[in-house]
Amino acid sequence: MIRPCLLLAVLALAPGCETVRGVLGPTTGAPAATAPSPATDRQQARNLYLDVIRGLRERGSNRAALAHLDEYERQHGQSPASNLMRGEILTDLGDEPGATAALGRISGGAEQAAALNTMGLLAGRGARWNEAKDRFEAAIRLEPTNVRFINNLGFALLNLGDAPGAEHRLRMASELDPNSEEVRNNIALLLLATGRRADGERVLGQIQSSETRNAIRREAQRLTIRPERRS
């Protein structure tokens, strides 16, 4: 005798019966789709525009990116995300005062760590390595596993003559991201600058660009002759 399927929440389904989506209420079926709110639409539009600007910067079109960022802020006003992007673009363009002003408008939030890292890059470009170290360390306190920040700190420590500290950070970054070319290049630099030439040359052998290899060798020579460098 075939038993009927009972589509009631309080009864178990008989063997062989199929469930019907939605019959037992919202907890057993797929939730009904809801239309996005106007606020969600506006946020998505802002994010999309920022992605376009970010793409321009990544392609090296920093001035075009800056023009679009001006238009973005005309439409939507300033935000931590737009201030961070402005700071990064102006850093690329070598405008330290403008970059510092934009980054200084960021206080807390998701963009704070990246802003501190960019401030560290600005300090490094000015050979203010103690300041750069402090900025990178502050960024890492907010994002302890960020490979980019850790790599930058390692480079700053190497420029300060702290080879053991630099190696600790660069090895950490390499373990977090074994495929990072930036970390690999800095490890090669560290090895050459600390007299481990054979090891350094082995790492350099992984780099296809002869221009990059030669640039690392020149930088290692500069660091090696620094009188304050510790072995």
C-alpha cells in the first residue's frame, strides 16, 4: 500500500517522498530575493568607480587616475578610501606634501594600515629610515600577516643596518608568500649586502631580468659600504 506524503512540519516524510521547496516555510526553503536598496546601489556605484581609478593607477596612468578621483570626490565627497587612493597616487607622482595631507585625513578604519604603510614609503624615499620603520611597524600591528608591510619593514631595517632584524622579517614574508617577487628580490639584496655572495647569486639566478639583477647588485654594494651597517 502506498502511503501519501504528508507535507506538515510536525510529521516526518514517508520513505520515497520528495520535499517541496518552500512548503514548510522560510526556514526550509530558499529565501525570497529582495531588491537592493538605493543606498546599496549608491555604494556599489562608488566602489565601481574606485575600482576604475585603481585600474588606471595600476597601469601607470596616475594623472588620469587623479583626474577621475577629483570627479569621484565631486560626486560623492571625500572618504577614507578616496583619501587613501589620493595619497597613493600622489606618492607615485612624487608629491610628498600632497600625499601626506591626504593620508593624514585618515583616522582609524579599514584604510588606516595601508595609509601608515604609504607614509612609511614616503619616509623611505626621503631616506628617513627610522620614521619608515615606525610607520611599517604600526601598519603591521593592525595587519600582522600583510606580506607587503612586512617586506617593507625588512627593507627599512636593512637600510638601518639591522641585518638580523631585516632577515627575520624578510624570511617571515617569504614563508607567508613564497611566490612574492618583491620579497625574493629583497632576500637576494640582504644576502649580498651581508657578504653571503654565493647564496645571493643563487637567488638572483631566479630573476629573469638582467636589469633587475644588476640593480640589486648595485643596491647591495651601497648597503655594504654603509659604515653603520651591523653584520
